[in-house]
Amino acid sequence: MIIIDAHSHLWLRQDTTWNGQVIRSMKNGRSMFLGEEVQMLPPFMIDEGNTAEVFLSNMNYAQVSAAVVVQEFIDGLQNDYLAEVRRRYPDRFVVCGMCDYFHPGFFAQASQLVADGFQGIAIPAHRLLTDSGRVALNSDEMMRMFRMMEQHNVFLSITLADGDTQVGEMEDVIAECPQLRIAIGHMGMANPPASPPWQDAGWRAQIRLARHENVMIESGGITWLYNSEFYPFPSAVRAIREAASLVGADKLMWGSDYPRTITAITYRMSYDFVVKSKELSTEEKTLFLGENARRFYGLQQLVELPYIKNMSE
């Protein structure tokens, strides 16, 4: 089974702010994050960096052929580092650039990213709703950027706020740019087990965006959203099933949200719960874990990784 990770992160160092609060890397995998010290990375990652080489070791062990690297404001702009990652490992990583959407003039930044060879552009749109205001996805400059991306066949990786907060804006984007490939992250911000997302009309509206031909849903961070339930995440599997019932199994992609999610579980566990589930068919698992991503991102030559037995087996 081909496995492709549609949602991951890399950075050399976190040193930024969001919504007026500091995010900064510390030693032993910890970060100062929005006013508190948190375990941002597994504790064995003792340096400040979250590098491609460590990720590749995890990917090889877990037999993940390729990964899409998105970006988040809480990690700071990592365009320079991700351009280097793409040059060094073109057969393993698909990388997204990111702009400073909070200030006018980001269209020029996006144009340069496209010229520099970035395959996608990331927008953590849930972070565009801040105490100081809201950046609309259907603003004039955003729409200009999306039309340019559509023209150059550059995909959009976007995470929306909970529920249907930004669904209307996304409908405007899709109508304006019907050929723009769009991957919506975090399984539509599926709610935790105490509040099943399939009971939430806003969640269903966000998932239904994938009824449009060039829109997909990826599950990056779903093990974080269901962390309180923990492995094997039965409600996460239920959310995947419910999303498939709304838009079809061919519209869903697996994503890990590496590395933040592997402070609690291993990288393999972030998809292994799907492999072992009896609630999904073999065909659904094959589509979800790799084949849909292969098609959507246009991946042709993928490495085949043998299974290496654990010493403890």
C-alpha cells in the first residue's frame, strides 16, 4: 500500500509572534507558545530544529513514500528552508510556500514563491481571525493570488476555522477559480468525541466543499483533535467514515500533522489506526492513505520502502 502524508511541518527554528503573543523554540523539544511552555516536539529531538533529515528517518521507518510540507504562522515563515528541502529531496517532499497575509502586498510574495518553484501555497486561515480583525479569503488581493495560482497550476493548502465560519468565503474562491486545486486541512476541524462532528451542520458544510471537483479534504492533525480518546481513535475513524459518506472516499487524504502529533504517539501510529480499523474497507484505506494524494498532487515516481522488523518483534 502506497502511503503519502498530505499534512506535515518542518522548520529550522520557531521565532515569531501570532496575535501579539510569542512563539519561540527552546531546548529538548519544548517551545514558548502563546504564553506557556509546551512540548512542541518529542523530547528526543533535543535541538531547536525540526529538520527534513529527522522526518525522513521517521518516514522510512513508517514506510511513508512522500510528504506534503505545509506551513503555519505559529512556526514563522520557513520559505528559505523549504526551498532548500525541495532541492535536496525532490522525490520525497512536496513543499508549500507561505506569505504574510496580514499586510497588503502579499501577492508579490506569492508570485515570487511560484517563480521559485514552490508547488503549493499554504494558508492557515483559522489564524486569520485575530483579536485585531479578520483577513477575508475573498478579498481582492486574495482573489488575485488565487487566480495566479490557478493559472500556474499551484495548489492551495488551507485550514479553515471551526464549522462554517469561512465556508461562504471559500465558496466564492471556488466559484472564481474552479480549476484551482484545494486541499482543506484537519478534516474540517473535526470536533472531539464529546461533540461528534457529524452532528454539527457547520462541520458538514465545510466537508461538503469537497463536492467541488478540485477540492479535497485531508486529515492532518486528526489524532490531535481526538487526543483525549487516544489510540486507536475510534471516533476519528467514525469522522473519516462520515466525511466519506458526504463527499466520497476518493475525496479524502491522510495527513499526520507531524511533528506535533508525535509527542503523544509514534509517526506510524498516526496512520496505523486506519490500517487496523475494521470500519473501513481495503479500498477505502488504499485511497485514503495514498492513492488519492498521488492523484491530487500529481506524484509519479514514488520510492518503495521495505518493512524493517523491530528488534523487539
